[in-house]
Amino acid sequence: MLEPAGPLTTEPPAVIPILERFLTNANCVWRGDAAWALGQYGTLATSTVPSLLTALNDTNARVGMFAGNALREIAPGALTNASPG
């Protein structure tokens, strides 16, 4: 996983939709890293909750784990309402 050199400083509204698009990338490493990065934005990434809920059922367990962790940071209530895949 890529680690930021310091605090994330990119303007969230510009980067969040880009990261969300990576949730459906063919490469599972990129999907997982995108989910992790979205979680770092917390509630600023609320618009990505539907995509992260879909990512919970990714064929790669790592992606699903990072999506779940991101949802805990962004909208914990979304996990209690999510139906298992």
C-alpha cells in the first residue's frame, strides 16, 4: 500500500471523484488503495458511500477490507444497513 509522505493536502473535492473511479479499476491493488485513500478523507468523502458499499463485495478480500475500513471513517451507519453480498 502506498503511504502518504505527510498529511493529505490535495483539495478533497477534486481528488475524491478520481479515487472513486479507481474503485472499479481492473487492478485490485489500485482498487484497495483507492478505498484506503477515501477513508483518509472521512466525512468529506460521503458521496462515495454507494461505491464503497459495492466494493465491500469485491472479489479481492483486501479491497473489501479497505472498503469496510473506509466506510467506518466516512459513514459508520452505512455498514449497519449494508446487506452481506
